[in-house]
Amino acid sequence: MTTAASHRTAAGPNWGASWGRLLRALLLLTLCAIGMMGAARAADATFKDEELDQMLAPIALYPDSLLSQILMASTYPSDVKEAAAWSKAHPDEKGDAAVKQIETKPWEPAVQSLVAFPQVLAMMDANPGDVQRLGDAFLADPAHLMDRVQFMRKKAQEAGNLKANEQQKVTTQTENNKQVIIIEPTQPQTVYVPVYQPTVVYGSWWYPTYPPYYWAPPPYYYPGGAFVAGVVWGAAIVGIHNSLWGGYNWGHNSVDINVNRYNNINVSNRQITNNNNSFKHNPERRKDVPYRDAKSREQYGNKQQAAANAKDRDAFKGKDGQRDADRARAADTLKERGADPVAGREKLQGADRDKANQAVNRADRGGDRGADRDASASNRSANRASGSSGNSHSGALSGVHDSGASRANASRGQASRGSMSQHSGGGAKPAGGGGGRAGGGGRQR
């Protein structure tokens, strides 16, 4: 005999196994959710030091002014791409003269300034992903990025590969109780752009799992260049008077602008004042490139979207304007060939109005004549029935001049026929004989 206790004992192991499977499934879902949240936080987090050092390796030893303008320009990847295409099409244009040639381009001034250094744009164009990450890092935390630049300069200095020479001037200064390394061109109007082998110039790399980026030198600007102590120097860029207007305030971790140089190289509608001499990102020129971290999206995303919406509206208006311009050009072409579409339309419209008026007049005259004929026929029929031909003649003449009178006479004729019908007992035939019946072989009135 099976008892309830034995049922519980038999069911116990199955019940426990089911709960175990359920708990394992819940645990797996929880771990997946944690992993997804962690990935989302990682995407929104600022870059780690090893990532910053990795992306700064090719440019950390550039002159301060050039480095600052590269960082500003990297926040506008689309403009960099367009500027690089222009520079590629004009490979021998450089210095201030090149910048003046593109002053009407809509690119941000920091991007325009790099046209003076075509080899820099060529290397940036060859590494678009690195450039975008560099711009994202600069927007997310510029102060921390600048600290990493100083860290890497000290590494190169300690390795004996960062020294003053005929291409550059290297000094150490104290700003705001912080010791910093300053790099400047030896001759302000002549700039050399170096290319580095990071694993040599900085010494042994300190993050094996994050090897440094390397920007290969474009052969056109570094013909036959050979690395010496991890550095190869390209040909000098001369004629630099105002193209380098950026700089660092290392003590306050900010990118400053030399107002005089900036205003001398930029077009009049981009002039700035001494109160506006620090870098301010313009999200309208970011175009459709998304911002990486939550802080940047919150700070610039709404303005970026507003600029995109305005561009869509302008494009829509531009299409309408283009159609109007096309129509105007077509009309001018027809006039030159002796055809005026506007005059033609007006002439056709005038002809249509004349035809319509003529048709109305004919209809009115035809209606009057038809009414007169009907009235005369009715009067003749009535007069024959009554034996009075004189009255019929009189009624017909008056109907020619007065259609209202003719219709009145027709009504009297109908009344006469009705009277005759009553007197004859309904057996009289209609006037006009057998062929005059409506619908018969005679002409219908």
C-alpha cells in the first residue's frame, strides 16, 4: 500500500532537480545582464592610461603648437577627411599659402591650419580610426590626456631620445607648481614634422598588451628618410607665419589660441577676441560622427542633432530652389530661341477665353432661335385650329424680337389645343397630320 509519505519521498529528488535547473538559469541570466551593463559602462568610460599612451605615441613629441592643433582637428573626423583629400590633390601646397587657398572652405579652423602640413594630414587620413579615438579622448578628458603627453615626453627624455637640435627646441619649465617639457620649432617660421618608432624613442614599452600606434611616413614627404635613434625628420615646412596659432597652458591643462596669428590666417567672419582665446568644440561640424562617451553626448549631442536637422531643412529648401533655377534657365533658353513660354501661355489662355465667349454667344442665339421656332410652330397650330391665320402671323413676328412673347404665345397655343381636345372628346389627332407626332417619322421639335 502506497502512502502519501512515500509519494513525497519519490517526488522529492525530481522537485529538487527542477529547482536546481531554474536557479542555474537565473544565475546565467544575471551574469549576462551584468556583463552587458559592464560593456555599456566600458563604452561610456574615459580611456585608460594604456589606451591613451597607445594613441599618443606617434605625436606626443610634436611641437606644442602643432600637437594642440592636431588634437583640436581630430574632434572633426569628417573635416579631416575632406582636408586630406584636398591636400592630396595639391601635394606641393604647404605653409600659410596653402591655408589661404582654402579659407572659404567650411572646415573648422584647426583642420584648415593642418593644410599647411600635408604630411600630417596624409598620416591622419591613413589612420582614421586612431584619429577619431584621439578626438574622443581629447573631448572626454583633455586635462588627463595632456598629463599623459607629459608622461611620454619624460619617458623619451629618460631614454635619451628627446633633445634640442637644429629642428626643435626642448625646455623644461614649471607651470602652476608642475614641471613640464615644452617643445617648439627652433626657427618659428620653419617647422619639421618628425616620425617616430615608438618602441625605440620611448624605450621599452610599458604596456605589452597595448602596443603603441605607429603612423608610417608618406614617401612623398619623406623620400629616402632613415631613422636615427628612432626618429626620421621630413623636409622642412617653411613660410609658417600664422598657421601655428595653437598652444598649451600646461599649468591649467587648457588649449589656448594665439589671437593675433589666428585672426591673421582666418577669414573675417571667424575673427575672435582675447576673451575667446581657448578651444571650444563646435558640434555642428562634427556632422554625423557619434560621440563616444556619455558626457560628450550630453554636452554636445543635442547641438549636433539640431545642426543635422537644420541641414536637412536647408537641403530640402535647396532642392526647391534648384528646381526654380532650372525652370528659369529653361525659360531663358527658350527666349533666346525666339520662344517666350510665358507669352505663349497668356496667348493660349486668351484664345481659350475668346472661344469660350463665342460658344456662349452661339448657345444664347441658338436657344433664342429654337424658342422662337417652337413658339411660332405652336401659334400656327393654334391658329389653324381656331381658323385665325392673322393672329398667327402677328404672333410669329413678335416672337422674333421678343422671345418672352413667343413663349407666351406658345403657352396660349397649348391652351387652345387643350380646349379643342376637350370639345372633340379626346379623339382629335394632333395638328400636322400623321407625320407630326413626336417620335414619328417627321422632324422632332
